[in-house]
Amino acid sequence: MRYKKLLSSIISVTAVCAVLVSALSFSASAAEIDEEELISAPQAVLDSVSEGNTESSSLPSTYSSVDLGYVSSIKEQLYNDCWVYGALGTLESTLLKNDLYIGDMSVNHANIWGSTRSSGKGWVRRTGEAGRAKIMLGYLTSWQGAVLDSKLPGLELTDFTPDELPTGLADFGVTSIKYLYREDADSIKQAIMESGGISTYYSNSVNCFNYDTNSFYMSPDYADSYMGHAIEIVGWDDNYSAENFKETPSENGAWLVKNSWGDDWGINGFFWISYEDRDLFHPTKYTPSYQIKSIDKITEDTKLLQNEIYGATYEFNYIKGDELTAFESFDFDSDYNVLDKVVFETTSQGADYKIYYVPDKDGVPDSDESNWTELYSSTVEYAGYICADFDDFEIPDSSGNVAIRISALPGAESASLGVCEWLTSGGKFTFKYQTEKDLSYVMDNGKIYDTKDWYSEIGDDNMGGTFSIKAITKKSAPKPGDVDLNGIVDINDATLLQKHIALIVKLEDKALSVSDMNGDGYITISDVTLIQQMIAEI
């Protein structure tokens, strides 16, 4: 049985090269699919807009993250990598907005990361060439980037191959991303106010730029050449005059854009683009436009588990029915034995979902649901990467599975869940990913399949995909009295605390936090006595 992918077009967006219009198909020899078949905004977004956005009244008519100090410095791109600058600018704005900014991020690190590995896996591009919108989503949600410039000063594209590139240098990991749609301008504005800036794309042409006012507008009937370009939007003005544009749109209003062509271009590196621009927030050409919703600080106490690093390149929506159940298998580190959060990608906005811990049985997920532990249930708030933050769950085994069960929306044939799956465009691969066994599983008609087997047996596809389900684990909190932090309270802890009181050794903050046994805010011999009584079971 062979079936065909419905596509989400992934378009290359650069300032100096032509737009690449993706057409993806399930088999490499299948016919390409027209843009008209592509899926636009989720129905929940369209319903929200038709009902009226309740946030509209609270939105100001003008806003600028630049004026509020939430925008990093203007950069000047050297290669076809505006897709990196737009994304990193958005991340830097989010960090600034949350008082986490500690410096600019390395563009070349991201550029190298997003190129083809020696194995042939990864995005099929050479460093310096045009990129695609979804590359940066994988980069940021894998926690392999972004990396501070100061950690790799003077990094050149030729310094590392993608296989050699150091990836354990990120200080922050992106945990949730909200996709944005042109149909819902109020949500875009709200996202800018929340995060400082958002990432999107438009079709650039000098024919549409008014150099007197530094404003851009491409009309719906524009038929000349253009080039795709990635930008960060950092503000808006509802009253920006339509007369400022080279060709006059029907109404006033424009977005404030941070560009990557240097601070001697435009308005010190910024310009205005009309609300009515033809391809800005395009539903199929340039996807996804997005807001970075949440970020975790990466510390030695947290660990991200993932079976793919490239993120969701496609939506797994092949199983028809009321729900989709997907499993991701992990080998858990005994030092990181607490499941803190689960991250997954979906475009099923408005759908109900549940998260489970599923033990192994004979090396595969246990199909007996009475043995599953429900960790969390909610509704998909927005299309994008969802971060489910639930009560800490102590992982019982060295290996097990995180499962997502997501319900299909009323009237929909199936639910969707992001999957790292191969892509083609124009008959050529744009992304290659070879699924491995024993990583992902899917339930179909009550039977649990390894996804590699499911793709092969059901989909007639020997390449397949791995679900974009990630687990954030952390070390368990030390026990009261466990002064040496080895997981056991014994006489060694009492002795170590006595040495600290006698100024023979100096304990670090984590050890001190479990040493104040009586909770009086001081470390004294009384605390040593309480540890000794605990050991003696008094």
C-alpha cells in the first residue's frame, strides 16, 4: 500500500538567492504536489479569528521592542544565511526580554550545523548556501545551539565540518515554539510584546522598496522577479501611512523589521513593511513563522534526551481515526532519574492530549495500558513545539518510553504529531534522515509497531522517520542530611558537616542546602546531632 504525503512547504529564504519552493512526496519517484494542496493555518486559528480575538482591545496601536531595549545589535550577513540571522535575532530578543541575554550568538556555528553530515544525513546544503526555515527550529530545540560568539571567537565556516562541530556549548535550550499565521495579526502582535520579536519571511524585490521612506510593499498582482528573505519583526504601527509605500496598499499599517544588511542600510538597519504585503507570513511559501515561547537554562543538573536532533520536518498524520498514540524509547541516565518535562511538536491546535510513561516489555513498549502511568493531560494551546511541564516523575527503570496520545479534532480524519522525516523538493532531496529501529513506535489498530517497520510495511517506505518527542530529565533533589551528595545518609555526612563547622572544609551551596536539618537558617552542631539521630533511627 502506497500513500502520498500532504505537504507543509519548506522554503529557502535568503537575501541573495531565489526562493526555493518545496514540493514533498512520500516516495522519491512520486509526482510533485501543487501549493494549493498545502495546509494553511490550523482550523482552531481560523475559528479564533472568525470569533474575534479578545486580546485586540489591549493591544496598543504602536509598539517597538527597539525602544524598550529588547532588540540586539544590527548584523550584516556575508553569505546566503539570513535564515540564521532572523532566527538568532528572535532568540536574542527573547533572552533580552527575559533578562537572560549574555551576548550575541554565533551565526557561523548555526550555518555549519545546518549542513550535510559525512553520513549524508541532515540538510542537503553546503555551508554558506541557502537555508530553510525549519533548520533553525531543530538547531534550537536540540539544545545543540545557539552558541555564544564569545565561546567560538572568530569562527569561520571552514574551521569545522558538521561532524567535528562542538555542540555542547549552548547556555539555553528552547523548549516551546508557537507557529504564527497571517490570518491572526493580533496573535502576532501579542507574540512580539511577549518575546521582543518574532521570526518570519517575505519576498524581496528592489522594485517594491521605497528608498525615500525605507518602506516595502509587494502588491498581490506583482509579477516580476523576487528573492525570499528572512527577517525579525520587532514592532508595528497601525497608523503608518499607506502613502509611504512605492505602491499604495488599501489601508494604513506596517510592521517594524530588523534586517541583516548592516546598520548603514535603511533606518539604521530597520525598515517598514506593509500589513498587506503579498508574501509576508505566507501560509505555504515561507513556513513556519514563529515565536520562541519558553527557554530553559542548561545546567549540569538537567539533561535533554532525544533520538533525533533535526526537529519536526513533517507532520505524522497518516493514521486515520480518533487518536494517534506515539512512543519514544529512551535509555535513562541513572544520575538523571527524574522526568521533568516533555517536548513534542504538533499542528493539531485545540486537540486534547495525554502524556504517559510506558515501561518496556520484552524490549518494546508494553501494550497493556493498565501498566502505563499518566503524567499529564491538556489541550494543545497552539501549533508548534509544546512543552508539558508536570509534577516530577521518578523514572523507575533504566529504559522506558514516553508516549503522546493526541486526539483528532472534530471533523478531522486524523491527529498530527511532528516527525523527523526525509524531504524532497523538485525531485531532489532537501533533507535526508534514515530511521533506526528501537527508537520510535506507533500504535495502529491496537498494535504497536516500530516506526521503521510501520513505514516499511504500511507506507512502502524504507527511509521512514523518528517522532520529535524529547524528554527533559534532571537529577533528583539530595536527601536532607546527605552532605556528601552520594545518595546515602551515613556517618560520613555527619563527619563532613563537623569539618565544615570547624572550618576544615568548605561546603558548596547544594551541600549546605541539605545540612540545615532543623531549618533555623544556620549550620551548627545541632544539625550534626540530628544527622546522627537519623542514622541511629532515633
